[in-house]
Amino acid sequence: TLGRFLDWVALAVVGLWATGMGLFASTPLELVPASWWVMVALAVVMTGVFCLLKLRHLPALKRAREAGDLKAAGGILARMHRLVVTNLVLGLIAIAQIKLY
């Protein structure tokens, strides 16, 4: 289900933050490349988008589905889709900017 999938994504997000912070902890701040700071900024935004999906839109989708309001559920899914595409684009930007630096 979508909920279980997002649970796994949450675990991946925690893992990505943990490894990223581990990398930062092992590098003196004056040696941290600018691209890492850009990656952190993008990660903050992407994490926020994910939290919005999981904590706001998924429960709203479940409520709409349980109420049998398929029109509302469809609207929520459309908003979720836009957020997923936004995160995909941000992820691609994060990868591209690492390649450019």
C-alpha cells in the first residue's frame, strides 16, 4: 500500500540524513565543499515535502477513501503527484549540482 511504501521511504530519508551528517562530522567545516551545503539545503526542502505527503496528504487521502469521497481522494492524489514530481526534480538538481562542482 501507499502507506507502507511511504514508511520505507521514511526509513530511507533517516538513513540518508544519518550518512550525510556522518560525512559532515568526519570533515572539517572549512573543507566542506559548497556543493555539500547546496545538497543539505535541498535535503531540508525535500524532507519537508516528504513530511507534507506523509503527515498531511496521506491521512487526508485515507479519510476521503473511507468516506467514499472519490472526487476528494482524486484531488488529494493529484496534489500528492505534484509534490512527488517536485521532489524528483529537486533530487535531480541535487545530483546535477554535485556533477557541476
